[in-house]
Amino acid sequence: MAKVRNDSLDIAKGIAIIPVVLAHTISPVMEGHRILHFLYIFIYGIILPIFFVTSGYLSTKLVTKPMSRLELTKQRAVRLLLPYFVWAVIYLPMKIVMSQHVRFSSEYKWYTILLGNNPDGQLWFLYVMFIVSLIMILFVTKKNLTVFTVVFMIASVFAPAIPYSIGFTSIALNFSLYQMGFFFLGTFFAMHFEYEKVTNNKLVFIISVAELIAYAVVLYIKDTKVWYLEAISATCLIYTILFVSNLLSKTKLNKALTYLGKKSMEIYILHAPLLVIGRIILPKVIANDYLYVLIMTVSVITLSILISIVINKIKIARLLLFGSK
């Protein structure tokens, strides 16, 4: 079945990008704060799969292949790898000069960028998205999509059991493999189901919310990650966000949230450098860590949007920094 893009997909990304920035804001100041630490591990473990699901949903052409594999690969390389490498060049000097303010300040070996270890640690997302897209372009067809989806979803469930040490500071094998199954799930969903009907089931929504509450309670009590529940909880969060997004798409908030969602990739790319600058300035004027997290998150999202508007007006900048033609 052909996919139908609607506002709720963008709204879902708009909702999800907020906790992503929040988690990265919390990271340097969560030590000694039980609530902040809880929020970080809760968000970090289950939020990113929503972006892989929505990206997979919008990537059915990788399976149907309306153009050659080479052309599809070129498109994905421009969209994902070009900004990945350009931002590596931009961010590396910041990582050196402002090492005490970056999230991953360990010694960096430049050649590991070829294996996904970007100086801007958050950009592992672009690298993994390209790898899973390439797998789909080269090997997946309509006939075997189901098999690949099952295999990669199983891999997502068991990926957290892989030692975190396999990989680099900003890109571990277990966390990367964990995301890939959700990309396949999104594509499978787009090819076989009607979006509105599947994402509008109140009973599934209630069960999903109940599971997330239970997971949050377990996480708060244990005060550490519960890896064997992450894939289940991530799936429940995906459904919860899609359900809520469907409802919001029919309200007056539609336009604003859709815009936020369309800007989510640009916010994701821009927010790390802005956080580095913010970590230098804000702690000097804001002593309370909770207030710092709130102001930093709002400021970084707002500035990312404003800067992206300027960048998008310049063709070459838009291409190099965002992979957009």
C-alpha cells in the first residue's frame, strides 16, 4: 500500500525533538540530581526510535526502487553523509578548544569519523541512518521486506546485550543496531497498513501509556537502565506519540507543531554546537540546575530554528549543512 504523508508524522517528530534536546541539556548537570538522572536515562533509552520509524515510513522508495540503486545511494549520501562530514570539520575545533564543555571530551582520532565516530557525537544518527538506508537499497525488496523487518526487530531487542565497549565514544554497536529495527518497522508499516486506522486505536494507546508508566516506575526505583524493557517501551512510546500526534493534527496547534517537526532534523544538527556555547554562558548567570535545563532547552530549540531559517536562504549552505538541495 502506498504511503500517505500527513501532518501527524511531522507533529510526531516535533514532539520528539524536544526531549532529545532536553536529554542532551541534562547530561552535564545531572550528577547529584535523582530526577534529572531519571529523566536522562528514561529519554535516552526510548526516544530516538520514533525518528527511525518515521524516517522508515517515509522511505518506501528504498524498497520499491523507482530509480537505480546508485541514484538512491547518491541521494541518501547527499542528505545524510554530506552534513555528517561537513559538521565534523566545523565541530572538531570546538571539541579541542572547548573540551571541558562538550559531552564527549575524550581523545579523538580523526580517522574514526569513517566509522561513525563524529566529533559532534550526536551526528551518529546521520551515519546510522545512512547505513540502514544502504542495507535497504542494496538488499531489500517487496518480497523479502517482512523477513528483514523481523530479523532487525529481533536484533533491536537483543542489541543492548552487546557490550558497550564495541564501538567508539559517540557510536556504540549496541545502540546503533538497536535503532535499525525501528527503521524497518516504519517502512513495513507504510507498505502494509493504513496509517490513520492503525494509529487511532484507543485501547492500544491506553496499554502503551500504562506500560510506559510501569517502565518509568521501575527505572526510577532501580536508578539504572533496564535494557530488556527498552525495545518494548520504545515501541509503546512510538504508538503513544503517533496517537497523540493524530489528535493534535486536528487542532489549532497543527500548524505550529508541523513546522516544528519539519525543522526537527535541522534542530538535531544545530543543537549540539549551541549547547557547547550555552554551557559556557548560562552557568555564569543561572545557579539552579533545573532552571538552567529549562532555559537552555527552550533557548537552543528557538535559536536552532532561527539559524536554520537563515541557512536555508543560502543554497550552498543549505546543501552542505543540512544536505538539502
